Amino acid sequence: MTEWRQQAASAVEAELEHARQPEEWSLLGPLRRTDDGDYVVDLRGRRIRPLNDVRVAGADGPRQSAAVPVSTVFQRGLLWLRDVGPLPPECDQVWAREITHGEVLERLARGLRELGDAPLAERFAQGKLDPAGEDAYSTCFVPGVHLVWGPPGSGKTHVAARAAAELARQGKRVLFITADATSADASLTAVDDPERIELQQDLAELSEVEAQLDRLDAELRDYDHEEFLAAERRIENGQRATVLEAEFSKVRERHWELARDLSIARERRRLAGRKHDRVASEHARRTEVRVLTQRLTKVEDRLTEIRDRMSGHGLLYRGRKSDRRELRAVEEERRLLVSRIEDCRQRVHMVSDDVRKLRAELDEARRRADELERAESDVRAQLELLRDELVRLHASGIADEADHRYYADCVHRNLPQLHAEREALRQRSKHRAALRGRFEERLWWIGEHGHELRCEDEAWWWKTEPVVVSTMDALGPTGRGFDTVLIDDAGSARLCDVLFAVAQARETAVVFGDLAQPWPQVRPKRLEQLPEVQKWILATPFSHCGILTPSDAYAHPGCAVLPHQYRVGPAVQAIADNIGYLALVAAEGRHTDVILLDTAGEPVERAALARLLAEVAEDGGAVLVPTDGQVDEWRSVLQDTLTVDVGTVDTVIDHEFGTVVLDLTTDDWCDRVRSFLSGIARARDRLYLLADLEAVASAPTGTPLGAVNALRRQGGLQIQRIGEVLIPRQRQQSATDWTVTVINRATSDGTIAG
């Protein structure tokens, strides 16, 4: 009979057609850092699938930014990150390559169609079981395919794990499929590469620079440095103009003084020159008179000589004619000299001034005038320069009141200094984009290398390890490489998944489970109408073999039973009995407090209840809600309470908690009786039922709330008002605490004194 494989594969493929196409990377959630400095991502309430790779990156995904490969450890809904190292600020999201539901379906459909010889799966598909051993433990060593039924708390996982270890010691290869392996599937070890830490440090420093630049850009958003410099120049122009105008005023006054002094000096020089010239010309005429007088004397002597010579010769003297001519010429010369001397004497006045003194005065006047001319020229040139500079300053612009306000505001906000810091950062890190790309690419390939090594290690592990512990989602075709396959917690597993797992066994396959687990589901819900889906997906291993009740399990020869239970107390057993599940038996000496927290129809202050759980559930607890929609409300208030898990019965993995809270406020769990039974059976010490007492008192018999009400009538239910639990009553003040004051004098207003 091999057609079951094709039918089961068709059922799986029908669901696969509606499965969301998987992305390479899935966002797990935001990265959180605890007060102790540990990194964690909150996955409470989420269905955890095997993780192949975990990276810390930005909101755009690992391929769009720096992606830091990290080691992870999964504990009670929290994924703790190890070996993180320095993180760039933008790395605030946790991403993972996880096996999606679509990949699980695709691999299962392909595995079913390609399944080779699998006699154990063939028998199981026909609903046939081989005879079981004397007990559940011995059944694991009996060849063939068997079932083991055990109610909650009966130690199914412990028995299967102990048997797997013993089989390995006997030289058998064992595949142990259990939900507890989810923690292992979500735990990874990153490659210990020193270069990774260095790259992260470099990226963190680059990001710090970019963050500083972003911060500076934000602070300088409305700042225009050119406008600031222009305002500064105008202010400096105004300040310089004020100084120059004062200096111009002083220089102009100095120029006026010098111009006045120069005018006086020039007048004095002119007067001194005139006086000197007048005296000098008189002295020159006197000298001329002396010279002319001397010449006149010589001329008269010559005239006398000529007259004497003419008188000493006779009339017949031959030279007489020439002497006359000479005499006339000398007389004419004498007449001219006398005339000139007389003219000079008439023009000469009697001047007593010393010409040398006048010359000195004239030289001093000239020197003084020259000095003043040079000084005036220098001052005039300085004045022209100042005038030109003032004209230039006014042409360049002088600051007004708006410039002063703008400049003062920029300086007060330290914007110019921030601008200088930004420019310095830009200059120092002008190649940061290229460096970032190189660092990110290298970091990416380090993560890829680690991912490849993990895949190789996992493949080697599946082929060589004597005991392989895995989940159903991580199961792939192994070529029947295992002698024994042990499947734990498969009471609610889908039949097609269990068949594929059983097909991996050569000798023995044992399926452990409980009949009260929630039924399998398929999405979309309309697929439930397909016959192959009903037979191979919605059926469980126990229902497929005709085991629907504990009595059926006891009666079936191929099913071993674990009758002893170790976890629940009598009150939890009573609730299960009242709801019709009689297989739950209280453990000897075990007491579980069942407490109804009466909300009285009021909204629940979940944050206060979360604080109470943090105090009570020291060794860990869980809040179980009916649907995924209520998970976020609880997770938001439990974000700082990391010891309390939260989710639905399907998503909370652990089987046992010291304290369990069942939220019955928004849903009475009537449509989820199996989930309700699974939830109450997980409480070891304390079970809180969060519900309205009136709703419990009016609940129909046989429903979850009706079973709780039956326990209340039996006296096994503790009832507490939730307000009294969260806000304790105020302590009554003792009479001895009062202080009495006695007044022995009369009061001024006539009242009685106390």
C-alpha cells in the first residue's frame, strides 16, 4: 500500500498552495538590553521554528546594512544573544534564517513522494501496530511500530530520553523527536573570528561618526554658515567703521590744525623772504655803489692822466685827436658811473638789519613750512585712506539690528562651533561610505562562512551522531539512517508528519502522546473539507489507530501506558474530572493551589498582575491565553519580567511551570477544552484562573468555567478579589499608636480645650 504517500503528499501540497512564500530573512524582533548588560529578543507567544542563522542588523534587513552574526540560546520564549561584541547603533533588530511553515510543507510533500521502502510507516499508515512491551520503557526496545499513551505529568519525555540513551549505548542510532528540542534548534553558535570583532568595532566607530553628523545636521538644520559669516563681516564692518570714524574725526581735526599751521608758516616764510630780499637788495646796491665808486676813481685817474697828457703836448701833437676821442669816452664813462652811483644812492635806504640773521630766519621759516607741508601731506593722505576705507566698509554693508540678533542667537546656541565640528568630522571621514561598504561586505561573508560551517556540521551530525535530537519541523529525508525513532508529545501531531518520521526508522518506532492535546489544524480552514486532509493531516496517530479514550489505550495491544503521574495536585485533577477527562490523577504528596482571581467584571490591571507574578514565580511561570490576539497585551506588561513565559498552549513549549496563569476574561475556552486541559496540567505549585466570579458561577456544566465552578462548590477553589491581591488592605492603626495631647488652659475663642 503506497498510495497513502501520494494522498498524504497531496494533502500537504493543498495546504502548501496557500502558504506564504518564505523570505530569506525573518524579523524576530527588536533587540533589547537587560540591566545586566545581556542582549535578548522577546519571542514569547511566537511559534518557534528551527533557526539556521541569526544576525543583528538594521530595520531594512541584513543585506541592506551591517549584519552581525551572533550566538544564541533559547530559554522560555526568550532568545538570548551571546558573543555579540560592539554593535553599530543602527543594528537594533534581530533577523534569522528560519525554517518557515512553507518550507516545512514543501520538504514534507517532497519527502513523502520520494519515500523509499518504509515497512514501519506502511504498517502505521494502515492503522496497524505491533505488540508493545510490558511497559513504556521496554516498548522502546521492541522492534516494530508502537504507541505510548501517558497523561500530562506522567514522564513521557523522561522515559523516551532514557530509552534513547540506553539504545545508543547498545550501538543503535536513535532519532529522538521532541518539542523540547525547539530550544536547541533556536540555539546557535557563531564562528569565533577575531576579525569579526574588529570589523564591528570599526563599523561602530563609523556609525558613531555618522550619528554625530546626523545629530549635528539636526542641530544645524536652520543654520546658514555663509549667512552667519556675512552677518559677522557686517558686524565687523560696523565695529571697524565706528573705530575708523572716530579716527577719521581725529585725523581730520589734526589735518585742520596742520593746514592752519602750514598757512601761517607759509605766510611767515613769505614775509621773511620779502624782508630778506629787501635787505639783501639794499646790501647789493651798496656793494654796487662801492664798486662803481672804485671804478669812478679809476676813471677819474685815467681822465686826469689823459688831460695831463694832452696839456703836456703841443697843438701839433699827432695823438691829440685820439686822446680827445679817448677823453670823450672816459668822460662819458665817468658821467654814466656818476649817474649810476647817484641812482643807487637814491634807492638805498639806511638798513641796520643783519642780513645773516635774516637769512637764518628765512631758512627757519622755510624749514618749518617744509615740515608742515610734509606733515600735512601725510595727514591728508591718511585722511584719504580712512575716507576710502569707510566708503569701502559702507559699500560692503554695515550690520543692522537683525544682524546683531541673528549673530547673538547663533553664538548663544554654539552653532558656529558645531559647524566647525561637523566640517572636521566630514573631512576626517570623507571616505566613510567606501569603508562602510567594505566592512559590511566583509562582515557579511564572515557570517555566511559561519552559516556554511553550521550547515556542514548539522549534516555531519545527522549522519554520525548516535542520538539525534530534533523537532518535527527540522526533520528531513535521512535515508532511513536510524535504527529507532522515538517521537515525543505527538498526541496532537499531524498524522502525515508522524508517518514521515516513522519512515526514518529501520527497526523500531515509538510514538508518545496524550489524548487531551489540542487537535491538529490546517490553514485555510476550508481545506478541512478535503478527504485527504481529514485523513492525513487532521487525524492524530492515536485516532488513526482507533485510540480515542484512555480505555482504548489500555485495551490496545500495540499501545503501552504510563499510568503514574508526578506533577498535578488534587484540585487540578478535580477540574479535569469535572470537565470529563478522567485520566488525570493527582500525584502522591503533591498539592497545587488553584486560585480564582475574581475580576468582578472590571478590566484587569495586567501590569500590576505582572509584578505579582514576578514575585511569586521565582522559578519561572507562564501566562496562557486562548488565542494569539491576547499575547501582545500580556507581553507588553511582561517585557521586564523575563522569568514568565506567555503565549497560547501551542506556543509555550515547556510542559511544567511552578506558577501558571490562565486568562479566562476574554474567552471561556469552551471551544478549546483540550487546550484548557493542557494548560491547567502544566501548573505544579500554583494555578491562577483569571475570570469573573459571576461568569464562573453561571457557567454550564461540562465547560471549562463550569468545571471551575464545580471545584468552587466542592470547596477546593480559593477565591480572591484581584484588587485585594494587587493592592493589599491598609493595615488598621493600633490604638496605642495614637498620641494624646492634654491642654490645661482655657482657649481664647471659648471652645472646649482637649
